[in-house]
Amino acid sequence: MPVRALTAAVLLAAFLATLFWLDRIWFSLLVGVVIAAAGHEWGRLARLSTPGSVAYGAGAAALYAALALAWQPLAVADGPERALFAAAGLFWLVLVPLWLWRGLQPPRVWLALTGLAVLLPTGLAALALPADRLLLALGLVWVADTAAYLAGRAFGKRKLAPSISPGKTWEGVAGAAAATLIYAIICALPGAPLGAYVQGAGWMAYLAVVMLLCAVGIAGDLFESAIKRQAGAKDSGALLPGHGGVLDRIDSIASTLPIAALSFHWMATK
């Protein structure tokens, strides 16, 4: 536990410093490094060779960089970015639940393409979102993950998806939903970051979107667990002491950020 906590503290400090105190280019490079590392791990889970998985990670980072430069400056209001995030939303809301329900085991080429569908919209959404909005979205994911873990440990009895991730429970889901609602309400109170955007009847739509993001985050966690189970791996890697691999840390983020980017854009245009 001390190693896990220390790793989390170092990662958080590095992330916040890069996001708020350095030029945007450094944050873009940090995101590229994360995509390269996560892509390498995805290649291994897809059973690519070691050189193949390294090339896959490098290729994912190069494609991310090419799109980021071509669409500079990134903005969710722009057509290409919005279309990409909408496609990612359909992937997580439609294809992933079907994948998990049917227990699909696609060939390596399809699994490799799926990795790009997971990583690229996430990285580009991180760049498209203003720093404060990005932190709000990540905060939602972190609150949900922490609450799910604590509620599951304390009250968990009914398994959520025992064939995919035996440790996850419906009680953990309930804890994540409750904590996410509280977090969302605090963020939208008068004077809070989203207070000017959530008023009157808009509260119902806002809380519905928050619950959708919570559910999609859980789906992202389950999806990565399913990919690891098919590959016979406990963790996606061993790069982060006490945490496993990079994919193990960004699974819920990957499923949440593109939809969160669209949601913030929708709120700002209402």
C-alpha cells in the first residue's frame, strides 16, 4: 500500500504540474508518452511480438501527434474533433456492452484496431478540453473509482461480472454512483465551476449525463479487464509500482473523456 500511494502521489504531482504550470506543448508531449506506453501494453495484450508491440505503441503516438497537429488548435466545437468523440461515444455505449455481453474474442488485427479506438480519442479529448474542465472530468473518474473500491470492500456481496472481474460488485457500483452524484452536485452549486451552466430544469439532464459518465467509466474498467483475461494477464504491465501498467490507470478515463468533452460542449451551448 505505501508503494501504491507513493506512486499515485508522484503521478498526480507530475500531471498537475504539467497541466497548469508548463506550456501546453509539454502537456501534449506527456499525453503522447502515455499513449505510447499504453499502446505498447495494448500490443502485448493483443499478443503481438515484443518488437510489434513497441512499434504499435510508437505508431499510436505518431498518429495521435499527426491528428493533434492537423487539428491545431483542438476544440470540441470543430467538426472533425466532435465527430471523432461522437464515434468514440458510440463505441463505448454500444459496441463495448455488446462485446462484454457476448464475450467476443476478436482476431489480433481487430484487437489492434480497437486499441486505436480506445487511445486516440482519449488523448485528443485531453488536449481539446481546457485544463479546468479536464480536471473536473478526471475528478469524476477518480471519485467513482475510489468510492467503488471502498464500497465494494465494505459491503460487496453481489458480483457485477464474475467471469470478467470477480472483485467488482453491484455494491461497488452503487457506491460509485452515490459518490459521483455528490461530486457532481458540489461542482454545480452556485459559485462552483459549473454553477453558471446548471440551473433549473437543466439539473435533471446534467445529473443524467453524470450517471452516464459513471456507467461508461465502469464499462471501461470491465472492458480492459476482459482484454486482460483473454490475454491471460493480471495487469496490463508493470511500469507503475503498486498499480500495474498504464492501461490499468487509464481504463475508466479512456471511456469517459471523449463523452465528457462532448458533454461540456453541450453545456456551454445551452
